[in-house]
Amino acid sequence: MPEEFFLKYLPFLIAGGLFIGFFGIAASIYTTRLRIKNGYPLEGTWGQKHYPKTDQESIERIKLLSQENAQLRAELGSIKDRLASVEKIVVDDTHKLTAEIEALRGPAN
């Protein structure tokens, strides 16, 4: 009789265990994200503190990468503008060419 009771509720027990496990993992990820966002030190396996490194070299590297990113974004914007112009030319020429071909075919028929 107890086996039947256990087997009857086994899917609910498994689902509950999976839910609790998933919730625990999600809470851990969220807590770590908040610690990083607000500048708190992270904890290692044995409780040691890990502080993010912010030395001068890293700060300079971030500045250089930010400047390069801005330059690349500007270049990408100009390339998009050029591509739009080329597409406009190609589409217009294609329609004109088709119209000219149709005009040449028309009188012959």
C-alpha cells in the first residue's frame, strides 16, 4: 500500500525537486550578477574574496577599444549609406532596362 502511494505521487516529487533545483541555480546566477553589477567582491569555493582587477592597463585598453568601436560604427554607418545608394541605382537601372526591352519588343509584335 505505501508503494502505491509513493508511485502515485512520484511525478510530482520529481517535478518539485527539479523546480527547487532550477530555482536555486537561477537565484545563484542572479545574486552573482547583482554582486558584479554593484562592485561587490565575488566569493571563491573556499570563501576567499575575488575583486575585479581595474589596473591602469585595463582602463587604457577599454578606452582604446571604445574609441575603435566608435570609429567602426561610424564607418559601418557610411557603408550602409553607400549600399543604399548602390541598391537604388541597381534597382532603378533594372527597371529602366526592363522597360526598354519591353519597348523594343512591343512594336515588333
